[in-house]
Amino acid sequence: RTVGSADQTAIFRELTRILNEEGVPAALAYGATQAPEILAGVQAGCVGERRALQPLLTVANLLTNNRRLADAEAGFTELLALQPDWPDLMQGAVRFHHASHNRAITHDNLIVAGTYAETARSLGARLTAPDPTNAGWQRDLSVNHWKFAAIEESRSDPSAARSWWQKVVDVLDGMKARGCTFPRAMKSTLKPRAKSSVRDAPSPLIGRRVGVDFSRRCGGDAV
């Protein structure tokens, strides 16, 4: 049996109820049981894809938030193959890649960290291009530039790090010029840090520690 329009609405409503009343583990378990039916309906073309896939996007975001990154990666890979230009999905995928970058940095794996950061950069560029006034998307873009700067600091390449810090400043200045709102913690922490780093790139240890801590506090690796 393939899932129809009424069914997929009921699935999302039930997933939301379970999440609110029973918690994340129960919601993830329910999502896993419904995934084959949802995908069958989408592949059969009998429901609108994005609306039908919303429960699976919710599950993938929950997996990211709960640091089940291998499972989250599988979910985002499958969803992006079906809906590569869905903004909500792209934003969730960007934040998944930020979280995966953070984990790689904590294990001193700069190659893997760079791969995740580059994928997040590519997704973020596609996401922000049509709507540069979206503060949330711009925030994620600046976090991604921060991560590249931290990687270059870890490689003891202050010149490359400065170029990424300058990109951070450019995003923030552009948002200010367009009158976009921005999280207070990010305004008070990131901009002075970025501008200082453009003048004088800090040591690798400081850049790595502060970069990971900042993205966690300001929502760069969470949904």
C-alpha cells in the first residue's frame, strides 16, 4: 500500500504528537516504521513530495540534534536525492554538516572536517543566493565561513584564515546593510572576533576551540 495525501498528513500529525508527549526516542522509532510507506508513496507519485517527506525531514533533524550523525547522514542523503532544492531540507543538511564538521574537529581529523565544511558551503551558497535577506540562512553561511577559518588556523595558515574571517565580516556587514536581524550572541561574539582575526589571525588552538564553541552556542550545528 502506498501512502495517500490524508495518510501522510496523519503521519506527520502523529509524529508531532509522539514527539511532544513521549519524547525523541519514541518519535524516532515511529518515523523509522513509517519511512518505507512514505517513500513508496513519493516514488509512486501519488502525493506531493515535500509535504509527504516532512516527517522524514523532522526525523533527520532530530537525529542531528541528538548527535546520531551516521543515521542523520543517511536520511539527508536520501532526501536530497529526491528534493535537492527544498529550502527547509537544505538548511537542515547544512546544520547536519556543521555538526559533523565539529565532531571531526574534536577528533583532529581536518580532512574529514574540511569535506563536511565544503558540502555545507555549497549547500549554503545555493540556499542564500535567492534570498539574501533571510537571517537564519545568512547565519548558517557565516558559521560555515567560521569553520573554514578554524581549519586554516589549525593548519597554521594565517593568510588563508584571514580570507575566511573577511567573508564572515562581509556577511555580517551585508546583513546590517539590509536591515536583517541577527542573534545577539552572534553579534556580540562573532563580529569583534572576526574583525580582530582579519587584522591578526589568532593561534590554531584558539581558533579551533572558539570556533566549535561558538557554533554550538549560536545554533550553527543544531536545528
